[in-house]
Amino acid sequence: MSEFADVLRSWRDRVRPEEVGLPAGPGRRTPGLRREELAALAGVSVDYVVRLEQGRATNPSPQLLSALATALRLSEAERDHLCRVACVAPPSPRMVPRHVTPGVQRIVDRLGDVPLAVFTATHDIVLWNDLWAAVNGDPARYTGIDRNLVWRHFMHGHDGVDWDDQHQEDFSSDLVADLRAALGRYPADRGLAELVSRLRRGSPEFERRWETGRIAEHRTSRKVVRTPVGPIEIDCDVLSVPGGDLRIVVYTTVPGSEDAAKLDLLRVTGLQDLTPQHA
């Protein structure tokens, strides 16, 4: 594991704190991330990062390696090298890509004035900005399959979002068509196959649309989102990431409108609870 420890330390040292939204601050002994900062970004303990860098921790899981690659802003080639030196097979091209490249992360960092999130080809949310969380609720509260938009839409409804009947039908059909197209591109992905199977068993609405065999790309939609500052009418556009099969979902409002003013207010209030408190 010596090469693993070497590259982990080297890549931690090259990530500037401000690149990941952390204050640089005075008195830092390293220009890069501290161990505790990497641990927080990757969702592991500081002690485990220490053991990894000292070569004392073996057999890191694929999930941990993915978290480290994202936290360290590794390219796909660097992520694959990290996997290989950890004796873990790099992600197969027959599996749904989940790696968020440094370029996509910079897009999310820079576009903080619009709600924005990154989804996989199967609509698992993998990255979002603060304004997205303020508009939709913090995705961090979801775990496992509940991080999948298709699952939540068909199994739990779409509380907080209003469409007219045609837009709702189009949105639901597009989600199913996206999932069918992904299943064709990634036939070896067991997680995707299981997701489709559970949806077909659990949601008659999903099954009805699945049986049509429709294949199509997700389209632009308009909807009203109920937020802590009132309902906001937004346009939702889906941008494809070349080579990575990720989708960047962007919300915009009409400039100068009441909806734009409400979005400006949400930038200030963020995730604060604006519900009146009764004595």
C-alpha cells in the first residue's frame, strides 16, 4: 500500500482549501488540506485517514475510494490509479458513472447564484450547491435509494412541486424513458437493474410507463416549487456532461420577476427555518 499512501498524501497536499469551500486561514503548515478536512469531506474518521496515509489500513472499499476521489478532485485517470494501487478494480464502463470530475465541481462552485445539482444517468443526486438545498430541501437528509429522484418521484410523490397536468405527465414519462435508456447503456449495473425491478413491482404508474417502451431524452420543464419564502416558478434545464454521462440540472427564473426576487431572498436565508415561532 506504499504507493497508495504516497499518492494520497501528495494529492491531499495539492488541494487548496479555497477550492473546496474552506477558508485558507493563517498559520497553516501545509498549503493543501489538513487530514481532518479531508476526513470531513470524504465522510470518514481522521484516524482512518492517518492509517491510510501511513499504510496501516488495508482493503479500502470502492465507496471510500470514490469519496476520496471526489474530495481530492481527482481526474478519472487519477481515480483509476487510486483504485488500482488499493487493489480494487476501477469502475467498469458497463457501470453507471458516478465520478464528478474537477471541471464539473468547478461549475457547481462558480454558479452559486442559481440552484444547481449534478445527477447520474439514473438520477442519483451526487452533488449540489447551497441554493439547490434551500429551494428543494437539503439532499443530505436522504440516504441509499432515497437519493434517487425516480424512486422518490414514483414511490413518495413530489411534495413541494406543482405542475400542470401535461407537464407532470411529460416529466414522469421522461424519467422512465431516461431509466430505460440507461439500462441499455449499462447492462452490467446490478444496482440499476434492482432499481428498475423494485419500481416495476412497487409503482403501477412506473410500470404503466415502462410498458410503453419509450426512449427519449429528458426535456426542459417549468414548475412551481413551494419554498420557505413562498412559491417560485422556475424553468428547469438539464445539461449533459460530455464523456461522463452526468447531468447538471439548473433552475432559473425570469429576470426582474417576483420569482427572481424570492430566489434572491433564498440566497440570503439559505436553509434557515422561516416558520413563525409561537410563544
